[in-house]
Amino acid sequence: MNLGLSQKKRFHVREIPLAPVLDLLTVVVFFLLLSASFDVFRQHIVPPAQIVSQPSSAQTEPDQIPLNPKLLVDASSDKVLRVSLIWGGAAPGAIVKQAKELQGDYLSDGAQNIATEFKNKFPNEKALQIGFTSDTPYQKVLEIYDGVAKEYKDLVFISNAETDTLVQGQQ
Amino acid sequence: MQFEKPHRQEPVEPQLATMIDVFSILIIFLIAGSNYDTSSIVIPGGLNLPVTQAKDAPVLSAQIAIMNKKVYVGATEEAFSIDQMGNLNLEQIEKIKSILAPVSAKSGASPQPAPEPGQEPAPKPSLINNKDPYLFLTLIADKATPYSDIFAVMKQFRALGYKSLVLLGSPKKAK
């Protein structure tokens, strides 16, 4: 006797086809690998010198003369490598480091130490001028910049002609 | 006689779901960890970039390259002697601007003339927002290039309106 009770339908579970998805992902991975570059370059941005209408920290008191700190690098040859930080103001001074005192092949740490020493003396000074003698190779320029940029964000390059004159004046 | 029925082995199927998981993670890693803007930077053959400890990845900008006492404008063969820096004539200046303009337009910026005395300077450029009305100019130079050449080029291009210079280097590997 047929009571109209048909057998329960067995639902077939449909699976998502994973193979084409995997194909697609493989293609995307290869595309990304070929088109991308990893850690190829790094950069320092040298913004224009800041022009401030307010007086600098050193000029807040009328009797004070601006410090105008300058970091001068004489790296024409490794033998005479010398980094000096000079400043003016009421009590002018200088911090001078020779090649041996600059720690290792990479000058960054030595330059940072000089900048830190100056910053501890004059915590209100926010800007620093840096200059290199004419023959200083670009590699040394970036090494010094690496170190000093860790302490001072406002860095201004001064000309090689001015640096040459100042360095000769020190000798 | 009794014969053993041969065992019917189940077909081995690779676990596709787990493979897709791995691939997805790989894709996220590749997208997050790579730089695509650098494809615009072209390093001339034979140029050795200096090493730097800088952490920032390059921004999209026009480029100039200094090599063998010559300044190569953009990724072209158009070159000027270092001695010409500071003494460029109007025709040469227009040529430089026409080469660099397409990239500058792509980066959403245009050269800004130097502020007049007493005029407020433009705000500092931002690394996050590269659409500032400020222009980055990437300076590529051999690591042995003397500072006098670098400074001459910086001075010339700043005078042309390119305010923020990008000093490019290779990342320094940790010891």
C-alpha cells in the first residue's frame, strides 16, 4: 500500500570547489612576488629650513646671543676625519672628536654622541646646521646625518665653501 | 576455495582548505610587506648607493641621479654637467621641468616657489599624506660623490622650487 509517504530525500552536501580557488591564489602569489620589492631603499627627507617669526630659545632673554650651533665634518680623508660641533652665544664653545673617538667604521653613533652631548648642554636648542668639507664622500654625509637626525629633527645643510672656511679657521 | 577480497583503498585527496589558509596568509604578507612605489625609482647602472640607517620607505617623487660629475634628470638619459648647476639657462630649466613634471603630477604636488621675505613658509611635508602641496625630489647619488657636488645640486633644485629633498640609500644590515 502506498500511503504517499515517500522516502526521505537525502540531501547531497555541495562542496565549494577549492581547486580553482587555490589556482587563483597561486597566480596572485606569483604576481605579487614578481612585481613587489622588499626593503630595497631607505630615505631621509631634508625639509626646507624652518623660518620662525618667534625668537629662538637662545634669544628669549635680551642679553643672550643666539648659539647658531654648527656641526662641521672634515672627512676629506680617513686619516684626518674630524667632527666638531661649534656654537656661539654668550659662552662660545666646541666639542671636537677625532676619527678614533667616533666608534667603528660607521660614523652614526659617534655623531649621535656629539649631538647628545650638545643637547644635554643646551636642551632648548631645537635646530642644528651641518656642513661637510668639499671632498667628503656622500656615504659619510649619510652616516653623520643618520646619527644627528636621531637627536635633531630640524637639520639644515650649510655649504661646503662655508664649511671649508670654518674648518680651516679651526686648524 | 576462499579468496580474500582485495582491500579497496580510499583515494588520497590533498587538504585543500589548509593550503588555501597558507596561501591567504602568504598573500597578506606580500601585500603588507612590499613597496610598490619604488618601481618608479630607477638606479642608473654602475651607481653604488650609500648605506643608511633611515627607517622610512621612499615616497613617490621625481628623481635626479648624480654620477660621474653628471646630473641625470628623471629616469632618462638627459644629463647636465655638475659645473652647469647654478648656471642653467631658461631652456635647460624648462627641459628639466618638463621631464620631472609627469612624476610630480602623479605624486599630487607641484613645485613651490621660495617664499618671499616676510611671507609664511609652507607647512612641513608629511610622510603620511603625500598629497601635500609640497614636492619631494629624490636625490640618488653614488656613495663616493663629493659633498660639493651634492650641495650644488641641492641648491640648484631648491631654487627650481623643489623644497624637500629625499636622500636615498640602501638599508644598513644589522650586524
